[in-house]
Amino acid sequence: MIGIGFSGPKVSLEKLPGWEPESWGWHGDDGNTFCCQMTGKRYGPTFTTGDVVGCGINFITGSAFFTKNGVHQGNAFRDLKDISVYPSVGMKRPHAQLTVNFGQRPFVFDIDDMIKREREAISEAVISTDISSLHSHVDENAFLKELVAQYFAHDGFVETAKAFADEIVAESKALEHDTDVSHSNDRIEEDLDATNRQQIRAAIMDGDIDKAIKRTHAYYPQVLQDQSHVYFRLRCQKFVEMIRQTAELLELPPAKPTKSLNDHSLMPMDIEHTEMELDDPKPEVEDWDKMEMEVADISVKYHELLEETIQYGQELKQEFQNDASTEAAFKEIFSLFMYEDPRKSPQAHLLDRASRVPVTEELNSAILVSLGKSSSAAIELLYQQTEVLVDYLAEEGGAGALINVRNDFLR
């Protein structure tokens, strides 16, 4: 006789699951379920040697179910609210043996499909929720357009904001069949501040950190003085950009196999040799000499840039030597020097152009704060608040436990 189920922390281990308060179980000898008492209730089939049985709790619906050989037997218990329980197995026969699986191996029952269906049901409920009562002055579509337009303006995407506004106007004209629709209120006004921030953003995204710093000093002279951590972030990005430029010089053109490189063996790279087809014409001596000179020029340029990078790193380290908060950042960016080709190092992600985006966002936020504006766009605040609410709803296995805002709605 075997019973499986779940029990509270104070339940005796001397009885089968379900026979005591705060204990729920399904017994194999009669197929009955027991809910905190000795009296059972007809539920499903019996189970015995060779069967694989399972138990699960849906904390979203407050129900529990059992499975036999991969088949869901239906809900056994309901209204399971505010419970703290542990898996339980009881056996009457001495020396009986069984194997338990808490997820270290795939379950016989397809729990992943069940979770998928629950997630889809929750997502559908979220998507179909009517929010018109929250913004009575505009409909949902207009509200979303406002969020997007404000995001473009907030982050300094001036041209994109104008194009988006024009598209909204064109759409309105088409729907209203009115060629006299005015769009003066919809068009993004020429905003000098937004234009300045756009130029700074563009400089960073182009890898020209010096230009970004220069323009920030010119347009917003107090920002980098008041926000020293942002200034440090920019300086570190400048160092990373110099490393990237140095690494890109590793991609040398092929050189003549029988000629030396005038002893440029200090370059941390190998020069690949090319094999000519038998019917290729033999290159002239001048061509080889020209190629050799090009490689030599790259070698000189590489060493010059490498020395500049090392010097810049030393100056950067000295400037912030008394700031303990910079140690982790220095350790990360300086580790790029430990590899012959930093693009193949564990820190190669620093050289990815996508790494410039967080720097632009941090500087843009600092500028906005200095102007008395919010550091985050309304849609970003909405996203952050949504994640907080989902985390709250996920407590104790709530509906939020199956929702991932980023993966389920932002991809």
C-alpha cells in the first residue's frame, strides 16, 4: 500500500499522506484521495508495482492533481490557499522500494506542455484586458502612440520622432478622409535640446567619445562635473574604442611568402600566406614591394596606436586612482590586454558596438536630470512598473510566476 501527496511541516511521518490535518494524498490500493482525514473520496484508478505516479499543485488556481504513467487524472483538491507544504510518500509494506524524481530527470507526465498552456491562457487574458477606463480621454491605440512618440523625443531621436508624427497625421487624414486636418499639434516641435542630445548620442554610437565629451561640455557644462561616474564611463568607453581600433589592425592583407617584413616580428599576429593558382600570372617585383610596404605601414600604425592606448589607460588609472568604485571597471577593461586578439577574449563583448548603447542611455539620462526632466521615458517607467507588479503577482506561485514581461511581450 502506497500513498503520495503533500503535507505541512507539522504532520506526523507515521501515517499515510491525507490522513491528518494539513495533509493531502492519493492512495494506490483503492484509488481514493484523502483530504486531511481518514475518510477517502473516490478519485481515480489504483496504482501498484511498475506504475509511475506524480503529484502537482497549481498555485495559480489553488488546485492539486495527480498523474499515472504520464496521464493527468484530473483535479483532486481545490481551494488550496496560503499553504506551505512538502512532497510526501507513505508506504505500509516493510522493505518496499521506490524511486522519486523531483525534476532531476524528465517527468513521464508532460509538465512543460501544461505550463505552456497555462502561460498562453494568462497572456491571452493580459492582452485582452480593456484599459480604456484607465485613460478615458484617449483610446488604447492613441495612448500607445503617445508613449512611443514621447520615447523618441525623450531619447533624442528627433528625426524619428518627426517621421512618426507625420505618419500619425497621414493615418488620421486617411481615416477621416479630410485633407484639411491640421497637424500642428501632432508635429514634434523643433527642440534644440533634443537636437543637442541627438548629436551627442550619434557621436558615442560612432565611437567618437572625444566628440561626445566635447559637445556635452559645450551644451551642458555641469553634467560631467556633477555626474563623475558618467564621465568615468565615457573615459572607459574611449579606452575600449582604442582597443577596438588596435584589434582591427590585426586583419592584415596577405603578404609575399618569400619576403621578410623588415623584422616587424613584434606585431602580435601571424601573416597568412596565399597560394597562387598555377595559371596565375607571376606578380611583378614592384607589386610585392608595394604590398610589403603596405603591411609595414600597418605595423607602424599598429604600434603607434598601441602605445597611445597604453598611455591613455595609464592616465585614466592615475586620474581615478583614489576612487575605489572604479576598480571593477578597470579590471574588466584592462583584461583586454591579456589576449593576443582581444576580440576572442572572455571580455570581447566590450568591443561589440552594442556596448555603446548603455553609455548613451546613461549620459542622456544624466542630461535630462540636469534639465529637471525624468531620466526615463514614460514607456520605460511603465515597463519597470509592470515588472514590479508581475513579481508581486508571482509571489507564492501566483499568476505572475508564468509571465516574463521581456520574453513574452517585448520580443
